[in-house]
Amino acid sequence: YLLKHLNPQTTHLSICFLIIFFSILLMRGYSNQNINNNFAKISTGFIAGTINGLSLLGGMPVALYLLVINIQPAIIRGSLAALFFLTDTYAFILSYFAGIVDMVTISRTVPLILLLPIGYYIGDNFFTKAKEKTYRKAVLYFLIVVSFFGIFRIIDNF
């Protein structure tokens, strides 16, 4: 519903700036074990769901939350893999019935799905060899880079 009625550029830009801000905080060493509770988990899920509905970037708040509470990298990786699979499947079904997904979307997605195993192989090899500190930095830099690409794309469309 929100994806269809709110200005996508403004919401996407806001989310990208928030992700960059929190990623920089985490890179500077911020952590908070006090938010490792059910209320924070439910709130993170609500925020991630809202952001996923607005911009399909729902995994970013979850990744940030898991990094803030210092969860082990293997648990983060498994949690995000499950989250992306479930939320993307759910979003695809809802988008299809809302009339957002059409044959153009599907034809653009198929080549990406075919390239997915290559990315999986690279990620799996990096993950098994990476130390926890390296993994955390890589995730944060990845979030920042993805956010900057989002910002540049929005600026390019103005």
C-alpha cells in the first residue's frame, strides 16, 4: 500500500541516509546489548517490514540491529538469508496482486536469478575465510555502498 501511494524518491532517499548514519555509528564501535529483547526485535521487524514495503530494503535495518547487539556472524548470515528469502517471496506475491509486478519485471529478474549462484559462491568463500571483525566491516561497507548507489540513482532521476 505505502509503496503505491508515497513518493518513492523521498522515502528511498530517507532510508539510504538512515542506513549510512547507523552504519557509520557501528563502524565507530557503537553497540548496545540493552536492546537485545523482544520489544526491540518486534520493533525492528515492524520497521524492516515498513521499509520493505516502501523501498524493498527491509534487510538493512535487520542487519544493523544484529550488528548493534553483537550477534555472531554465522547467525547474522543465516538470519539474513532466511529473511531475504521469506520477505522477497512475500513482497513478490503482494506486488503481483497489487499490479506492480508485470512481465517486464519478471523478464528482468530471470537473468539475475541465473547469476545468483556466482554471488553465493563468492560470498560463501569470503565468509568462511573472514574473521568476525572483517566480516562486520564488510557488511557495513556494503550497506553504505548500496545506500550511496540508491542516493546517486535518485539524484540522477531528478
